[in-house]
Amino acid sequence: MEVLSYLIPISLVMGGVGLLAFIYTVRSDQYDDPEGNSQRILNSDYDDHPKVD
């Protein structure tokens, strides 16, 4: 039972670090537009060799 006095605080600290990392990624807009690149790759407006009018 002594091991729980070490494992519980370690798990709480690791969970807190994970929560802070998640909050940081949300606030820095890393999840802003997850499907944007997949839509842009199909759009001909962003072609490497655009049509000349």
C-alpha cells in the first residue's frame, strides 16, 4: 500500500501535464481546420500550374 502514496501523485501530475498540453494546443489553434487541407488538395484553384486566361 505504500506504493500508492507514490503512484497517485505521479499520475495526478502526469494527468495535469497532459491537460495543460491539450489546453495549449487548443488555444494555439492547432485544431482550427482539420479538413481544410483535404479540401484544398482537390480544388483546382491551388494547382501548381494554373490555367492562363
